[in-house]
Amino acid sequence: MVCTDREDLDTQIYETFAGCGEANNDKDPCRATRGSHLRDLIGQQKAYIFTLIQKFNESVSPDQPWSQRDDIIVLSDEAHRTQYGTLALNMRAALPRASFLGFTGTPLISGDEITKQVFGGYVSTYDFQRAVEDGATVPLYYDARGEKLGIATTDLNEKIAKVIEEAEVNDLDVAQRLESELKRDYHMITAQKRLEKLADDFVRHYSAGWESGKAMLVCIDKVTCVRMHELIVPRWEKQIAELEAELAVIDDDQEVQFRRRQLAWMRETRMAVVVSEEQGEVERFRKWNLDVRPHRQLIKEGFELADGQRMSLEKAFKQESNPFRVAIVCAMWMTGFDVPCLSTLYLDKPLKAHTLMQAIARANRVNEGKENGLIVDYCGILKNLRKALATFAGRGDEGHGGGEGEIDPTRPKEELLEALGEVIGLVRRFLADRGASLDDIQRLKSLARNAAIVKAKEAANESDESRKRFEILCREVFSKFKACFGDDRQHEFRNDRDAIDIIYKSLQDDKQHADITEIIQRLHAVIDESIETRELGRDDGTIYDISKIDFERLRQEFQRTAAPNTTVQNLRAAIEKRLNRLIAQNPLRTDFQEHYDQIVREYNQEKDRVTIEKTFEELLRFVNELDEEQARAIREGLDQESLALYDLLMKDALSPKEIAQIKEVAVGLLSTLKDEKLKIDQWRDKEGTRDAVRSAIFDFLYSDKTGLPTAYSETEIKDRSEKVFQHVFYAYSTLPSPIYTGS
């Protein structure tokens, strides 16, 4: 990036380097001219910031620097990788008096701290702990499964990690290098029995955590990646068959539904090997009795979608809803590849220092519903992990007086189980304080269990605040339960979690399927005799004339209900759905929102049974007001769409003839816009098409033939024109309008 106070100089710099390849070789046609032109530009600058290190590919003698100025500032991103080679040396020789500032997430450490040697002391540091506290990342938890399985390679990790680092930096064949230099050690970590044991555990562990996010399995080299894929896939199918067999003998409905969802998830899950291509790889893999060609084809072509199109592996893995959930890698996607929905990193590759830190950071990205990231360690890298964390994390802000002590950002899974137990305890106490019981939902059967669920919902629905508090606690339980997957002790909390899930889902179902008529019918045994139905038109469906209800009898029925709080909440949910749609269709209906908000405010204050009954009656009368408003379009001889424009165009003190004219204007304007300007695809996205719609509205309203009555001044026409445009912009993203069709 070049920042300058002379725009033409910016253009010169851009044109100098745009289109020139990144190749640093003699065949690069731009190479001969870039350095000299850059040197000339530097001489013209008064002060600037320059970070194009790859352009310093011309050898510079310290005796002949490009500039001796001291007002040059060089900003270097990824400073742990780009600032120690020939290009960096050329840049520093060219700009000997410049100030250098480096940014890096993982400063290189090798005996001494190289990054600090090159750039000087830290100006400011931002460690793992602060990132978690700020919500920039999620906590990481660590599970040493390799030690539990007896397959950890702890004693070999340092030696193997060193060879891997050197081989990958030099772009050599890692498997060949490892095999030749480590001999017996390499064969120990890639032994068939060891990999089979790892594959068994991976399938059990990840399938048990099917509600978690995506996973990445990191293997020692490309060959091992393909071998692991060959081992995991048949075991995955076997696990599906075993779960299907178990399903046949389960008699608990809740458990049956849980298993069916798990099986559906497992059947659709896709796995893929993601490794870089190299010369002669087909023959190399054939020596291991492996065929890399199907994997290579999938990497190049991606997954086929239902419509016949294809999606790249990278895009599919980043898409949370895509069933590509397991990526098996050795080096690709290990750095600079952010996938927020990636929750679990399975490590079977000895790593150290900055490469280890970059690897585990794949799992700490923030994502909705993601409580934490999990590092599953199969090779026993805890020693290396602690060493890396001591170097790169938990040091505080050294640039601002921090740096005291070290904080390990990876936490043992025991903490997750404790946190899960605590939040379940909070749910249990919440219900008990309001006369309900979580244990009753687990212990009782049939009608008694249903009554316990109703009681729990009534406790949650005590007020808006209590409902919100309860739902937050429930979501915390689900999130923490999901985070504990793979730990056998998770099952100790399974019954509690399922009982909470029943209450939560029932509350959500009430909200989603709330229906005014059904609520009244449940309370009033003869409601059909009291309600008169009438058809309101194409989009309005059947409504119920609440004014015909026998309120005295309804009050008596309401007094006998065991769940008055829940009944009121359900009625409110139904009203809010209807109210939101009516306001979306006509922006001048905000007075209904104000009236409704007043009812809710009074309800949420300190209240008794009488207040709840009063609120119920007020809500029913409010429904009657909505019915009257919804029927107004028919009384005015309009539909809902033209009624909205009619209301926006109206003003006080108009004659009947002028009112009739405005109705014609509303209908005509809407028809004209639909026939012409609103047909343009994505018209709202371009300034030209937006202006065309705005102009069409004003021209129509201002016209002597089609426009508003002469009682409107030009200022009033401009005002009405802008209001109509704002409504059209909101309501007509497509034709037909989604807010009038209900889509």
C-alpha cells in the first residue's frame, strides 16, 4: 500500500506494479524496470508508507541507498515470515534510516527471538486471554486422547516436528524426508495398527458430538491423510449401522427423535482429503496401494450440488450448512484459513512453536452458538503446546506495562463439565423458585408429565423478563452440553439436558404456532356459536369478529385455566405476528404498535391474577381493532397495497371528490410502477434505477393528468413523493412484494 498526498503519484505507483507478476526471476518482464521506477518515485515523495516488499527484488548496495531520509515508515504484515530474506535485506539497504513496524500473530523464536531482533521490542501485544475476554475469539479446550488410547508419540514429537518444519519450508516431499531421516520413528507414528486405533476413536468421538461444528484432522503427511480417509469412511458407515440397530430397541420417544436426527446428520456428512499436488504423486501413492486420483479430482472440481453446479471444497467447508464437515489435511488450510464453524481440531502431527500456534488457532474463531474450540491431541504434543503458549500467549500487553506471568489459553475439559453442571443447576433453581420441577419432567409419565411441562412453561412465562432469562439459560445448557461431546461424563447430564430441551422447544412451538382462534377455542367450549366469520379478500383469509364473543363467559373460562401466563404469552405471540405484518404493509399504522406496547408495559409491571385477566381481555379487544383496520381496505374500495399509498398521499380537509381522486392516483401509480420501473431486477442496488423510480413517482404525482388534486402545493407533492418512494423501496424488493404475499 502506498499513501501519498499527490493523487497522480498514487496512480503512477499503482500502474507500475499492477499486472506485473510476483515472480522473482530473470524472465519477469517487469523486473528490470520496477526497481528503477520505484527508486524514482521514492525520491519524489515528501512522506509516505510503503509495504510492497516483493517489489524490492533488485540488489541494493549499502553504499548506494535509495534514500537517506528519516521520515519513511515501513509497515510489515505477517512479519514472522517475510522480513528475514533477500527482499527484506534489499529494502533495508535501500532505506537505511526508515522506521520499521512489524505486525505478527506468531513472532519467530529460535534460540533468540528473531522477530524482536529485527524489529526491536514489542510496542503492544494482544494475547489469547485478552482476545477471549474481548469476545474476539472463543476459549480453547484440550483433550489428550492419544495418551488415553496409548498411541501418543510424546518422546518423538520434538524430533519429528523439527524435520517436518524443515521439509515443509524447503518444499520437499515430507513423507520421503521423514522416512529417510527418522526411519523407525516415522514407521511408529504411521503404523497401521496405530492409525486404525485412531480412526476408531475419531469416528466414535466426532459422531457422538454430531451437534458440534465442523472438524479438521491433521496428519503427518499426504500419504497418511489418504490412509486415514480409507480407514475412517468404512468405520463411519459401520457406526451408522450400529446406531440404526440400537434405534430399533429404544422405547423412549425423546431418545428416538434424538437418534434419528443424529443418523440423518451422519448419513449426509461428507469427508475429503485436502492436500497440495506434486509431481509423480500417482506413482508414489501407488507404492502404498493408494489411489490419489479421486481425491485430486475432488480437490480440483469440488462437490456437485443438487442443481448440477459444483462448489469448491474451500467454499463448501466454510459454509456452515454444507455437509462437507471433515477435512483431512497435513499442511493446506493450516494457516490463514478462517472457518468460524470449525469447532474441533484433531491433531496427529507433531508441531511446535509458531506452526503449532497457527494450527490451534483454526478452532478459536467466533461463531453463533459456538461456546469454545476443542483441540483433540493424538500424538501427545502437550509439552510443545505449553512451550509455544509460554512464548506466544498469555504474556499481557508488554507495550503497556504488562507481561507479568503466563496464562494458558487452553483449558482442561473438566472445566466444561463443571460449567455445564452449574448452568443446569441455575435452570433447576429458576423453576423451583416458581413452583415447577425439572425432576418431575424426567420422573413422571403420561398426563402427569404433561402437567409438569405446563407448570414449567408457566414459570418461564411469568413475565417478559423471566421468559428471556429462562431461554438464555436453556441456550447456555445446549451450548455447553454440545461443547462437552466426546467425554463419557457428558452422559451424566443427558437427562437434565433433554428435560430442559422439552420445555424450551414447547415454548418455541407455542410462539411459532400461536393462533388466536385456537387459544379462544381452548378456553371457550361453545366458541363456534359466539364467533361470526367473514371473508376479507384474497390475501386476508378468514378472521374472527371478537366483538361477538361472550366476554363474561370467556373470563370465567380463563379464571379456571391452569396456565394463565402461558395463555397470555401465546396470545401476544399471535398478535405480534399479525401486527408486524400489518405495519410492514402500511407504515402509518404505528399507533397500533404504541397501543400494544402500552398493554405490554402494564402487564410486565408488578401484577396479580386480576391484572393478567385484564390484560387478556385488552389483548382480545386489540385483536378486534386489528380486524377493523384490516377490513378498512375493503371499505375504501382498495386492496392492502394501494391502501398504503392512499394513506401516504392523504391530508386533512379534502372534499369527497378529491379523496376519490387520491384513491385513483394510488391505484394508478402502483400499477404504473409495477408495469415499468419495479420490473427491473435488483432495482434497489443501483443508483440509476433508484433515481428512475423516485423520478417516476414525482412525475406521476405532479402530472396534470394523473397527479394529485390542485389542493396540494409543490412542496407537499415533493414530501408525499419521497414518502411513497421510501415505502416502495422497502416493500418492493421483488415483484410480487414479499410483505403482501407473505413470502
